[in-house]
Amino acid sequence: MTKGKILVVDDEALVRQTMHDVLQGDGYQVTAVGTAEGALETAQMEHFDLVLTDIRMPGMSGVDLTRQLGKLSPETVCVLITGYATIQTAREAMQEGAYDYILKPFDKNGLRMSVANALERKRLRDENARLRELIELYGISQAVATGTEQQELQESVLRTAAAGTRSASGAVLLFDKAVKGIIVGAKFGRGEFAVQLANALLQTGVDAFTARIKRGPYLYCSPGLGITQPLSGWVSQWSPQDGPPILGRENGQALMLPVEAEGEVVGVLAVSKPAGGRSFAQGDLNLLTILCAQLAMAVRSRQRFSEMEESCQCSLRTVAELVDGLSPRTRGHMERVARWSRELGKRAGLNDRELEALETGARLHDIGKLGMAQAALGQGAEAVLDWERGDAHPVLGEEVLAAFPFLADARRIVRHHHERPDGRGFPDGLTARDMNASIYVVQVVNFYDNLISACPTLSPGEIVAQLVQGKGTRFDPGIADSFIQWIGDSDGAPLR
């Protein structure tokens, strides 16, 4: 498997052959041509990851070729080769889309480094492109019901079912495969009916019930109540072996239909009426069948939406790991900050929803450094220092997450994890009244992990002293005290 496809363009045969042999020997798939016109024809027939082109050649120049390739194959990286480098040459090359340029005469190691840097930048850019594709997919999924819309839909379906069948109560129950339990999606009328139904199904066993109800709707009648309508042929009667009574001591009927999506029973729609009223009839069954189909589509849409959320988060976590891996010092940084932040958040009394957002925000807090890394690679020491300082990365990180509404709380953490209670942080200069406990947690844990990574020889006492020194200025005093207490309680953990 080749490391990448490279097109070498140079009118000097010796230079062209040298680059071909060096790069081919390093495992790249290399094609070499002597003119820009020939390179353009080759690129029209075959895709290349990288083009190395001389600037000055007979006919079309390397800059012109770069311009044309930008239109023909925007994903291809171009690096210019010249023996006449000037500031104007570099500026012109960058304006036309080139990533870098190589000076003649060049040594083999310098060529290898330039190629590796250019292809790394392409890889980063491709990762961003894939992320944008996920964002577009997520944009499409916004038309699908969110959690709130699901609730409203389930309640609306149940109200329609109860009104249409003249039922006194009803429930939408959804089966949670992860815990093999039952969720009450909506209930109407007598609240205990939903609980009674859920308990009956749990005692029967969800798997056993779904296997039976797939054969058709169930009509349950309280003992002693006769069926006044000829329902045989389209409904099965609930029997004692199916579990405990659903209607308790009250006489009446309960009609239950499976909510079936793509062959899988994902829940049940049930309505009930007391004794003495109209019995369920064929028209009731027809109405409930239609409503079950609507529920099934909504439930499946929500499941797919959840899968999309998880897919997006997995992709973002992959990007975060890529950012962490750009430097040996930062490898594993965001994962550690996420793990320790969740534990500190528990100690600070955050609820489950807050802890989830906290952990996600902490795991992605430096994701904006991906864009900084792209700008820094191959641009010299000053750019690298700018990247390491990373003043802009909180804003870039928030922009990456802006297309994901379900990450709103995490996005706030990403933007503000370098703010300070004394107002001297960045990017917005917030003060204590503008921040919350989740931000405070990530601030102190992020500082701590950066500190022990940069200064691994510091003793626990020296680290605690720096945390104490930052109370009220860099850190929220209460969160800092909780963290210091944790360090003391765990005999130095989470140190190292």
C-alpha cells in the first residue's frame, strides 16, 4: 500500500529523476513529467495527493499550473520548487493555493520533510472535510423529531387514539433494549393504567410479550366481562398465563397494539375503557393501526437521530484524538481532562445532564487546535509558537461545534475554558458572574494536566501550592478547594 500519489513536474531531467527515485524509494507512488501542460493532462486522467512543480518552465509556469489544478482538483496539495525564491515569489505562490515551496538545490532529507508536512496538512484538511460532511448530514437530520417533538407527538397520538376510540385512558410504552425495560412515553386518563400496563409487561417479560404481540393486537377483558363484539380473527384475548391483570379490580377492556418499526416491536400503544361503555370495534382497530404506524416512524426517526448524534460525537472524538496526537506532550490530554472533570463535577454536585455535557466539553475543549495546527504546519517557528500559545483555539473549537445544537452546553465549555474569574482570561474576558461550575471544573483540571505534563518533576505539594495561589484569580475558590481535597483524599491522585 503506497503512502500517497505524487506528481513531479520539472523540465530538468536530472532533478525530475532524482525526486522520482527518492520519493518512490520512500513508498510513494510517483509520476514524473517534464512540462506543466503534460502535468495538467495527467491530472485530468488521474488523481494525485500532492504535486511538486518547478516554478520556471518553458510554456506554462508552476504558478499557473497550481492555479489550474486548484480548479481541476481542489483537494490536491501543491508545493512549488524554485531556485529564485523571493518574498514576492512566495506570496504569489500562496495566493494561488500552494502550501509551500522548496529551494533548489535541495537535499533529500529536506525534500522528504517538505513532502511529509504537505501530506500531513492534506490529511488534516481531509479530516475537516469529512467533519463538514457530517455537519451537513446532521443539518438534514434536524428535520427529524427531537426529543421534545417526540414527546409532543406521542401525546398527540395518544389523545387522538383516546378520542377516536372513546377510551377513558391510554398509554404509549416504549421498550428500552439497553436495559430491557419500559419507558412511559405518554399517558392519558387514569395515570395508574400506564403503570399497571408497564408492570404487567415487565412481569410477563418484554421479549416474551413482543414475540406474542407481533402476531396481532391484544384485547384484555377484566374477569367476568363478556365480549359484546365478534372480535375473533383480528385480535387475541389476553389470558391469565400472559401475566397479571392490567385493569386491576376495575371491570373494563384494554386494547393493545404493537408499535413495529422495520420488523422490530419497539413499543406498544394501549387504550382502555371501563365496563358499560361501547366495546372496541373494527374501526377502532383501524385507527389505532394507523397511529401505531405513525408512532413507529417517529420512534425509528428518533433512533436514527440518536445514532447520528453518536456518530457525530464519535467523529469529533476522533478529531480530538488527532489534535492531542500532534504533540507528544499533549497525547491523551483531552481524555484525561474529560475523565478527571467528570469526577470533579460529581464532587461539585453536578447532576447527570450537567455531567454529560461537562465530560463532552472537556473531551473536545482543545479541538480548535486542529485549525491552528493547519495554519502552523510548515510555516516556520513563529507560527508554531502561535499555535502552541493557542489564544484563538477556543473560538475555533466553538465554531467547529456550532453546527451541533445538541452540544450547546459543551460548546460553551469549549469557548470559555481559558477564561478566569478575575476577567483576565480569553477569548472574551469573562468574570466570575458570567461562568458556571462546569467551566470552572474544566479550567482547573486543564491547568493541572498541562502543569504536570510540562513539569513532570513537580511534587504534589508544589502542584497544590500553584492551585492555592490561583484561587479567586485563575480558579473558582470552591472548585479549586474541591480539587485540592480530592488530591488529598486520594493520596496524590489524580496526580500522574
